[in-house]
Amino acid sequence: MKHIISVLVENKFGSLNRVAAMFSARGFNLESISIGETEDTEISRMTIVTRGEDQIISQVLKQLNRLVDTIKVTDLTRQPHVERELLLMTLKLSKAQQHEIFELITVFKGKVVDIKQKSITIEVIGTPDKINTTIDIFRPYGIKEIARSGAVAIHRGE
């Protein structure tokens, strides 16, 4: 089962490395990890996406709580939360398909961030399902390159 784990850590050198090393040492796979400062510049939030049985994830949470610099660990999987990813995707651009591509960009509420004679780079923000669907729909047009941020998630407000 997919789990989304939020980890608040002190914004110090080596915090990300310690988390990644803990996953690696125990043979856990990181599907994605995103990190950035919170409203407090001394604290960073990591959003980790991993897969595993509940019992294994419970052990992961305990290990994360034991790491130096860890402030709080939350498994958001079964809690109300908001989750988003950023997709940057460069497509082949031909005059024949240009109109269709622009219509699809509008459908997916994407933005054109770069355009050249033979390529177009778009930005799409959404849930992982939306990002996967976007990639699948644009694949026949010729994807040249993809960059995904991985999930960023936060507990839903009251």
C-alpha cells in the first residue's frame, strides 16, 4: 500500500541525508521525497512516498522519530490531506498537432512555460493520478522529456 509520510525536521545540513540513509539501510524504497522550508525557516517539511505493509510502515515511522533533527512524523495516508505534484514535460511540436496539443493543455489546466519551433514545454500541477493521466494522454504526441517533483502533501485544515 502507498503511504505518504510528512516529516518535520530541523533545517540543518545532513537532515535529508540521514532520512535517505535510514531508508536505504533498511531496504525500503523511496518512491519520492520532497523537502522545503516551512513557515519557520528553521524547520523543513519532507514529504515521503513509499510502499509497504502497515506493520513495516509502522517500523519506518518509529525509525524516523529516532533520527537526530526529527521534530514530528505523521503518516498522512489515512488522514484528510491535500497532495500535489508538479510536472514539467517537453513535447515534440508539429504544426499538424499544435491545435490539439494546446486544447489538451487547456483541458489539464496546464501552462506553457517554453515554446520553440519543434518543441513545447508545459507545466501541470495536480494529484499524482492527474499527473499520470496527463502523461498517458500526451504520450502519443511525442514526449521528449519529463521531470516530476514527487508528492508534496499537508494535513487538510479544519
